[in-house]
Amino acid sequence: MEKNWLHIFFMVFLCTASAFAQLDSIQQLPEVVLTDSKLIHFSKGYKVEKIADSIIERNALSLTEILRYNSSIYFKENGFGMVSSPSFRGTNAAQTAVIWNGININSVFTGQTDFSTVSPLNYSEISIRSGGGGVQYGSGAVGGSVHLNNGFTFQKIDTTHIGIRYGSFSTFGGNMSTTQTWGDHYLNVGVDFISSENDYSYVNKNKKNNHGQFLRFTAKVNEARRMKHGVATWNSEYSYNDRNFSGSLNTIGKDAYQDINTRNLWQLQQKIGRMDLKGSFAHLFEKYTYFPNSQKPHGTGGNAHTFMGGMQAEVLFAENIRINGKAEYTFVEAEGDNVGSNTRKTLAAVLLLNHKLSGKFTYGINFRKEFLNDFDNPFLFSADAKYKVTTNYALRMNGSKNYRVPTFNDLFWNAGGNKELQPETSYQVEVGQEFMFRKVRADVAAYYISSENLIKWVPGNGGVWQPENISNTRNYGIEAQLGYSLRLNPAHLLDFSANYSYTKAEDLETEKQLIYVPFHKIMGTLDYNFNRFSFYFQGLFNGEAFTTTDNSDIVASYSVFNLGAQYTLPANANVTFGGRLKNVFNVYYESVSYRPMPSRNFEIFLNFNI
Amino acid sequence: MKTMKKIIFMAFTALLFAACSSDDDTVETEIVPEAFAEGIFVTNEGPFNNGSGNITFISEDYSTVAQNIFRNVNGKELGNIVQSMGFTEDNAYIVVSNSHKIEIANRYSFESIDSITTGLDNPRYFVSVAGNKGYVTNWGDPIDNTDDYLAVLDLRNNTISATIPVDFGPERLLEANNKIYVAHQGGYGQNNKISVISGNSVESIITVGDVPNSMVVMGNTLYVLCGGMPDYTGTETAGSIVKVDLGTNQVMETFTFGTTEHPSSLTMDGSNLFYNLDGKVYKVSTASINLPGTAIIDGNFYTLQAKNGLLYAADAKNYASQGSLLIYDIATNQQLEEFQTGIVPGGIYFNE
């Protein structure tokens, strides 16, 4: 068995690989300033990977797919387009924070983000930050965080993108966005949608996914205005999802789910002397309705408003010490059929420090303290450092205490909600090494996470399930990445990347591996660019994962391969068309037990850049 | 012990193979005793949503334990949430609630005979009458309290011959005096009725305590165990045992628990009743019901079944791993055996 997976490992390693050089013809936007500067200035000792625009474009339909094939995050997906939850370094879905322009947008009710409901399009940058980010990003940034950032610039831009897509299973998609600057104004407006019948056949099972239809519509507006000593920005997005939920291999799908999210962030930045002041106000709204039977109007649901007001000051002393102090007040008001009507207030004070000791060594120390909560107010801290040993080799280290507060469902669900719950806490350390040698890039990270008081729903007397702070876990593992690019001659470029992760996540009481945490995950992409033509081959090996807490049952390992190609018209560089073939070998696979994923399928697209 | 079990299981599987592959060899089928002729069946609900339930068989002499017998014999899964099982003289009717079907197998060989896949909507329990008729409780849409029904099955051709609309949340049912008594536990909510069915119609409705979750017949008396309204409803009520006269279908007597006591899993042996309450199994004599009776065994069991001096108790553990069946001697309250089962063991049945 051991040999078997090694074999597969090498096969994948040799045959495939990731990341990709941007096609030269696509217009390069001027460098934008991100709305969330913490990610750049106060994460030096962390691994922060930016997903290339070309990768986002080629996976424009699904954020889950982008991350599944290009990061070590493992996803459980109840069939394509269905509920998709991440496991970052073996932690659970509520311990992976999704950060939109610096704001944690995980659901008030579930503590998670369903990655199928987030459109990957029209962000300036999608980044993955590995490791604990509790100090900077609050509750839930335990295993790591996924960052969806918008930015702005006042350099001259006037671009419009239009894309249309068509794929198997009656899948239609379209996106349009425009970015304009004039004088002291920056404006970016975008809309995109995808709709799919999603009626793929289950390979070799003589069954179809008859109840997995979905529709997603997203609109985004990002605006910035330059003022005398600063900038005012507004980021806004609206998303609507309407899905029928797929059945499983032995159940007929009947239920459906609708959700609406709106997010608005207003920020005012002012430079006063050497101090950068930033005032921000945000409003998040989420609303969901669950229909046990999609044919009937009965549904249960909830909605939540989150208001955040913050003030931060950042100072750069002597060109090498950067200090950022922030106070942030959050008010959450939520009501739902099963959770009643409740509020939560939190006041957080955050202090971040980064000191660049020399050109080679930089370190950071960060603190967060919360007040007003109904539970023990956590005091969080983190420290990180990066040491460039040579120009080819760098070391990074970080350690942090992180937490996750109970969700509104955990606290107030009827029946079972437990108002006595305390936050989960977790400590972690990471050591990473980065190598750069000519065209070879490599990164190897090892981490250890110890979590206490994890909230788990357990059956109580009388058959009522209740969440309790009872579980303690230990996660450790390694993540290795390798990238290599080779220019054969001016016209031919070969780019290869591969990713391997080993994850051990065990319950300390039973000493068993946590469910739905595979030990092994390997990804790779091989890209080949020739003039206006580009071609890629992408593969994923997902090791088997246990589905029962006593490790008596598994969901099988799988390998899936995709093939893609695109071509930019020689006559008009603003028109690109292409397509891809997914699940090339038409294998049967499940990421959640009894929930088959799609058979072989294709997708074609046509993009215009005006 | 583990290796021993393994060897036995392998030997048993081999035997099964032999039994299966000799279908047309009539001589041999007569000689080889049917694989599941005498013993205990445990229906395992299986993981909710993402998997299949299954059935564990433990032979009467405890010498063989076979997991997943339906799949091992027939090469196919039972389906999602194996809720319960009922019998006729020859057949087992396995109710698979979330797959909305009933799988029919020979109760001794477990070879699949047929399945009923239409006309059932969240089926819960099955009972047969006179060998050719069956009744199945159905929730319909769990949040619609007006579409609950009993499906009447014609067991000669395994089709639904009639449906009887009933009050909401029909759950367990049994046959007595040619009538069907249906306990309306209340689905995901709460109810307090027993429907009395005669033929294809509701003859009468008996109001009992809140949440009638289990019942047994002793002589001409029906004992109904009611869990009471749980705390989270905001109107918590006490559990109770209600005695119903099967001759008049009238409530004879009601015995009430403490307000916060919510018992479940009523079963009987001899003249004693047994049930589950707050992590203990209690015993109470029908001769003089004095609640809560005597606590005899510690354990939080998902279901109980008493028979011939033994108490069979299913432990579903954390509902996300393999459970077990424990067997106790009622005379001494001592545990005799423990067998591994599938995930969420929810029903205990006997073949003899």
C-alpha cells in the first residue's frame, strides 16, 4: 500500500504539475493598492500565496476548484456546486476564515463559508494565508485564511472584460466588468453569473444527478476617490445563490437552498504627519432559506446583520519599524426560525508590530484583546519572523494563539443550543523554508496545531443533541511545493508546479484521525505556452479519508485530471477563446462519501478585453 | 478474540458464498441450514445523509457475527437510514426511510426478493397482518403535518393497495385483535395520539400522553410509553406510561413520571416492563406500576429489546462510529456479551 501511493505520487509528479505564467497578451493592470494592508505588512513570517489571475480565469466557475487544484486546502463538496467546506491543515470548516477586504465573512450561523456560493471573479487578488491569523482576522482563522481583496489605483485605466462560457450539463456562465479611472476617481463594476442543470451522470452507476441545479449571480462595485491627504474607498458586493441540493448515491435529492449576501465597506484613509489613519465602517448581511422539499413553499431560514466600525493608526518609524493599532467594534443582530432573535457585541483592540532589523531579518509581534463578549474574552498573540539566509534560501517561523467563538447556531439552536459554550482555543507553530534557485522555486513548511475545547455536537439524554466544548485535537503535517519554469526559446515556455501535503489530525481522546482529513494530497500542473497558444494539464490525487470517528470506514482516494487549452487571436489580441476537458479519464470519485462528483465534461469560453 | 472473530467471519462468508452459488442445486439447499435461521438481527441506520445503513446478524449461539448481511448476500446496499424491519413468516421487510423504500428479503437466507420504491415518503415502521397485508407508517414531508399516512401493502404482489391519511407523526405500530395501533410520536415535532386502524380506515383515535414513542401488548392491555414534551419546546411535560384496554380502546390508567423525566424504548419480558431513562435502564412490574421503578443497568441506549430473560441493548456511541449490541441477564443485571454492530444500531429483531 505504502509503495502504491509513492508510485502514484511520482506518477503525478512526473506527468503533471501548477501555477502558470500569465499570457503576455492580456493587458497588465497597473499595481493596485489593496484595501487590506495587514496581509502585506504584518504577515512576513507567514506563507501567503497569491493565486495567479490566469488560474482564476481558467476556473472562473468555482472558487472551490481554484483552491482544490492550487492549494493544500482540502475540500468536501456534496457534489459539484453543492455545499463546499474546506479543511485547512486538518482543521474543520469553521476554522478556516474567509476574509473579504480585511473583514471576516464567515456565516454568523454556521461559522463557515460555503465556497460554492462565492464567485472567484472580479477580485484584485485572491490569496491564501497559511497558519493562525486570529490576531489580525479574529475568530475562525485557525488553520489559515482565504483572502478576497479588492484594490484601487489612480493610474490611467479604461478596460472592460466580457466573458461567456458554456459547458456540459447545460452550464452557462457570463461575466462582465469594467474598470475606469478619471482624475481622482477609481471605479470598478462587475457582474457575473453561472447557471447549470448540473445533471451529470454518476460514472458506472447508471444514475444521474437529477436534483443539483444551481444559479449564482454576483455583482460588485469598488470605488475609490483621492482626496487632499488621503483616500476614500467603497467596496460592495451582492451575491444570490439558488440551489437544489443533490441527492446521494442512495437518496433522492429533495431539498433546496437560497441565500443572499451583501457586503459593504466604507473606508477613509488620512495621512497626518507620519501617521496613517483609517476609519472604516462595514455592513454585512446574510439571509438563507432552506426548503426541505424544493417543490413546496415551506422553508426555514434566518438572516443576520453585522455592523462593524473601526479606527486604526499606522506609523512607520525610522523606515523599519511599523506599528499598527486598531480598535474595532462589532455588533451582530441575527434572527432565524431555529435560533430566535439574538445579538452579539464585541470590542477588539489589536496591536501589530513589524520590525525590519536588517535587510535579511524581519520579525513581528501582535496582540489582540476582546471585550464585551458573553464568554471568556480571549487574549491572542502571535509572533513571526523571516530570515533571508542567502539570496537563494529563506527561513520563516511563526507561532500564534487563535480562537473560534461559538456560532449563533451553537448557542441558540432550538433544540440543543448551549449558551454556556466557550470559545475554542488553539496554539500553533510553523517553520518554513523557501528556496529559489534560478528557475526552481520550492517551499517546505512544517506545522503543529494543538486545539482545546473544540465545540462538538453530541447526543445527550433524551435524544437531543447539544454542542459542548469537549474535543481536543492535535494536527501536524508538512506542505511541500515545487515550481519550475523553463523557457525553451523565446516562443516556448514550460511551467511546472507541484504540491504535496501530509496531514495528521487526531482526536486526543480516541487517538484516531479526524474524519474527512486525508493524509495525503498531491496536485500538479504542467503549462506549456507557445506564442498565442497555451495548454495545460492538471492533476489531483486526494488520499483516502476516514468517514467514521473510529476510522472504520473511508471515502476512497481518487485521482482526477483536467486538460485545457486557449488561444489568443493573432489579428486581435483582445479576443481569447479556449476550453477544457475535466475528469479526462472519466473516473468515479467522491469527496464526500456517497456524493458522486461529475463525470467527464467540457467547458468552452470566449473572452473579450476591450 | 479479534482474530478468532475474523476467522469465524471469514469461514462464515465462505459458507455464504457456497450457499449463494448453489441456488439451483436443490439437494444442497435443503441440507445446508439457512444462514440466518436462528439469531439476532440489528438494523443499523448508518451515517445520516452520506452512506448506507446495514444489518448485523448474530447467531443464537453467538458463534458467528456477520456485518452488512444484505449487501454481502445481494451485492447491493440497503440505502440511507435503515429505520426498522418487520416480518412475515418467510420474509423480512426492511424500511429504508431516507431512500423512501422497503427492501424485501427472505428472512432466513437474506436473498433479495423485491423492493417497493414508489408510494412511500419517509417510511418509518412496518407490520404485517395475516401474511398478505402490510402497514407502513409514513411521515410524508417532515415539516408538513397534514400529509402523514399509512401505506397499506398487498404482500402478494408488493404494491401499495391503499393509503390511509392519519394524524401527524405516525411512528411505531403493532397488530392486536386484528387491528393496527399506530403511535403518533410526532415526527420532528410532538403528538399525543394512538390511531386504531381497522381494515383501510381509522376506527378511532385514543389520546394518550405526549410523545408516545413505544408500546407493548400484554394480554388485553396495551402499554404505551410516552416521552413527554421535551424542555426545548417551552412547554415541557412529564413522561408517562398509559394503559389502554384493547377491548374498549379506552385509556384505563396513566402513570406519570417527574416533569423533567423523558423515558423511551419500552419493552417487556414476562410481566415486567423495561425502558430507558436518563442513562439508566429501569424495570417496573405491570402488577404494580410504581414509577420510575428500579434502575437495573447503567447505559444510554438507542433501543432496547427484552426476550426470554435477556435484555438486548443497542449502544449507538457517538452516532458517527460503529456501535454495539450488549446482552444482559435480567435476573442478575450482569452483562453477558457485547458485539460490534454497524453505525447507529436502532433496531433489534429475532429469527427463530
